[in-house]
Amino acid sequence: MNELKRVVLFLPARRGLRGRVTIPGDKSVSHRAVLLGAVNDGPLTVHNFLASADTEATVAAVRALGVRVDVENGSDLRVYGEGWEGLREPEDVINVGNAGTLIRLAPGLVASCPFLCVFTGDASIRRRPMRRILEPLARMGADVAGRGGDSLPPFAIRGGKLVGLHHELGVASAQVKSCLLLAGLRAEGETTVVEPAATRDHTERMIAFAGGQVRREPAAGGAWSVSLRPVERLRLRDIRVPGDFSSAAFFIVAALLVPSSEVVVEDVGLNPTRTGLLDVLVRMGADLEVEMTDQSGPEPIGRVTARSSLLRATEVAPDEVPNVIDELPLFLLAAARAEGVSRLWGARELRAKESDRLASMAALLGGLGIAVKETDDGMEVVGNPGGWSGGRLESLGDHRIAMVGAVAGVASSEGVWVEDADCVAVSFPTFNAVLEQLGGETA
């Protein structure tokens, strides 16, 4: 029997969205803090940890590897790392659920450990391409085996003595880069990853914060080279996780699209490799203010103020895509209200996310009456500044697509129905509550 999925109507915010909000902790930073904390030289407190389905899978994974993790004061975690020597062979398969970050980063963490780990996930994860991590890990010295000719989960890794490598990514991916850097921390010699365009650098920042030596420099043709050498010990100090910019982006864009709105997002991460959407929105004419408030930890933290704006079309080209990858559905929604024709290309990676996000956005915008032309690696959107009445969205279990549908609803004149709306818990369990705090409504 098929499980019933809750359908929610997101109503128009006729009085505007207004207020100050804080966003739950950054998902990417939360994942990395737990994984590196698991091999840290001593206990580590992770403040403002994001408790979501994805990150709870990471906590379960490190517990399966023999690491003690305690919850403290509601949103803080205490991770009792004892170096790589503290890791143990798991007694069962590690099931990552829907956590794409976990299934790509954790193999790099255990690739040097002399035991067997088997990784799997939900139906979406089992379709994710894994050869891009398994092939270079095998070159470094790990034994790997996976479904589909070592290309799909479930897959197994038996770790061992690693040697550093020079690896050029075919597709810019912070997850693949991070996997190889984590393996490189225990490899003989230097490990270098060359990415065709700069991607988010949370892993490099956290390794450096723990005392590791990471060298990041531009390479030919707009590429970037990231290198590190092995370390004996990681000595992380306690980490404060900033508010997740990718989650904050939904309210920033909602404020731009809904008349009479002013939203202030406090204590949000402002890592420049994550905030590319702000640059895109400013080009579109968005009324935004950005202020840095704390740079004491590995991640810069600040506030963003967004106000209702009349937007104009722009283009997002391949060199911008890596630093806007999770926010591209929001860019496409903003483009639907902009004057002119907006274009996105070089974003084929969106087809390999929790859903085919290009196809999902084409369906959403088309259902709102917006003219779109979907391409293999992008989309053209003919904006309608007059907006849309309403529609219905199949989220396909994709948390970000569901939240884009919610933003489309509060910016509509009649409301948007979102199927399987509860999937937002993957990254943002309190999304509806924050939206209602600002003046949004559901039915």
C-alpha cells in the first residue's frame, strides 16, 4: 500500500512578510563538524547543530563507527572523538537515508581504516552517481565495490594504507572534493584536488580550524586547486554552526516577491562560497543589505535584510553554478517574477539531486502559467512581473522543491498546493513555523 503524503496549501501573504528570524544551523557545516569531530583529538562541542533527518543520519553513522555522541542543551552536541584510532568496524550497513553529503563524505573518512564499511540509502540515494568518489579512493589504495560496476549504492569500502593523489574533477562538486580531502588527511604525501570552478569550502575551513595545512589557489582556465598533507591529529576547538544560508534563502526570496515585506535573517552563515545567490539577486535589482557580525570561527556569520523589490532578468552561467547550486530553484522562481527573459545553463548537476530539479521547476513554473524552455543543463524563463494566481506542485520528496513551492504560494494570489510537504524535515523541520512567524499561512 502506498503511504499517504500530506498535501498543504500555502496561502498568499496578503499583508506582506515582516520580522526578524534566526535560521536553524547550517546543514553542510553540521555534517562536517560531526564527521571531523568523530576523529578529533578529544571531545568537541558543536553549538547550534541542525537536528534534521539528514544530519541525524550522520550522528547515527559515527555512532555506528564506535564514537560517543551526546545531545546537550537542546541544540548542542558533544562528540567524543579519539582520533582515527577510535573508529571501529560497524556491525551493520550504514544507511544514510536521504543524506547525499553523508554518503559522499563518510567514505573518505574511513578509507584509511583497516575494516569494512557498507553504505546504502533510500531510493533517491541509490540512484546517485558514486563512481566519482569510489574511483579516486581506489587509486589512493582503498578496496571498493559497488552496484552497477562500482558506480551506485549500496557500495562497500575496505580501508587501508593510502597514498596521496592529484585528481581533476570532471564536474565541480564540493562533496567529491571533500571526500578526497578527508582521505588525504591520512594518506602518504600530498593530495591535490583540482575543481573546474570554485565550490563551497566548508571542509577546507574546518580542517584549517583544526590545525591542518590547506593550500587553495587559482589554476588555469578558471579552475581552483586545493592541496593538503596528512596530519597526525586534528585539534578542533568548539564550533558554532551558523544559520544555514540555503534555508535562509527561501525567506530572502519570499520577501523580495511579496509586496510590503521586510525580513531580517540574523546569525546566518555568510561564507562567500555559499552566498552566490545574493550576487545574482543584486544583479536582478533586489533590495538587500548584508552585514558581517562574527568572524571568530571557521565560518563568517552575519545578517541579511531583504525587502520587496521589482526584479529584472539576468543570466547564471556555468562559472557561477557551483556556489548557487542549492539555490538555483529559487533563482528560477525569482526569474518567473522578473521583467525579461532569464537564462540558466551549465547546471546539469541539478538532474542528480533528490529529484530532477530542472524538471521539477519546469513543472512548477509551467503550472503557474510561466513560459519556460527546459534544456539539458538549464532553463529559459520568461518572467511575468504581474505574478501568478496559484497551482499545485508534486515535491517528489525533494525538500528544496517543496519549500520553493511554499514560497510560490505566499507570493501568489490564490495559493499553491504542495504534495508531500513534510519532506522539508530533511533539512528544515521548522520551516512552516518560521514562515508563519513572518506572516505566512497554510491550510
